[in-house]
Amino acid sequence: MWSKEMLKIGALALVLGLSLGSMAEAKSRQVNGSVILPNGGTVTKEGDVQGNGDGSWSRNKTVTGPNGETVTKSVEGSCVAGSGCSKSVTGFNGETRHVTSTGSVESDGSGNGSWSRSKTVTGADGATATKSVSGSCSGGESCNSTATATGPNGKTVTRQRWITVE
């Protein structure tokens, strides 16, 4: 089974490929959902994603909690082939943070491949955090990844994961 990190990396590659591959065409989609909580309450979310046809996009989401309280999150971003992606997120508390990311995926078509991704997040207070991930798969039977994250306080954590398919 694939690890969450490997699935995230695959999803990033897919999103980059889709967003960069369809820059010439504007697209929009509606995103709605709800979750019934164990106490019987319901959380609903409604939003939309708008691709602008030039590599830029925007997303708005409104979440209504079980007591009727509502919060909104807005994201605007863009991707440029060969340069990566960037986005600005105005969160539920009204503060804006900026995220830049780059990544690459390579495969020889026979189950061998590698990927890398890096991301920098700058908070509303100017503090930054970074994360870089790299990994590879061999023969479609085993994959490994190493993730290193450095927080705004300068502390670094490294995590290694691997999977073998039998």
C-alpha cells in the first residue's frame, strides 16, 4: 500500500501536470460536501475552484459548523512550467500566508522512478518554514522517501519511509 507522503507526491505531480497541461483553457468546478459528526451535528462545506486558462487559479471555501458558525478560506495561485507554483492563502482567522513549491517526477515506464518536491511557507508574521521530500521506486516493488522539515523556530525533523510490495 502506498504511504500518505507518496500519494501526496503523486497527487502533486498530477495536479502540476493537469494545471500546466491545460493552461490554454479556463475551467471551473463546484466543490460541496458534508460530514455527520458522532454527536449528530453536521459540518458542510461549499466552494468553487476556478482555473483561469493562464496557469493561475483561485479557490474559495465556506465551512459551516454544527452550531451554524461559518468560516471562509480563499486561495489564489499560479503555476509556471519549469518554475513551480505559488499561492496566497487567506485563512479562517483572516491572516494570509504565502506558499511556494517546486517539484519533479521522472519515470522510465517500468516501475523505476524518482521524485522531489520542496515547499516554503511564509506566515503572516514573516516567519518561514520549509519542507523537502525526495524518493524513488525500483521495479514497481519497493519505494522509499525522505522528508525534511524545518520550522520557523529553526528545528529540523527528518522522516524516512519505505514500502515493499510482495
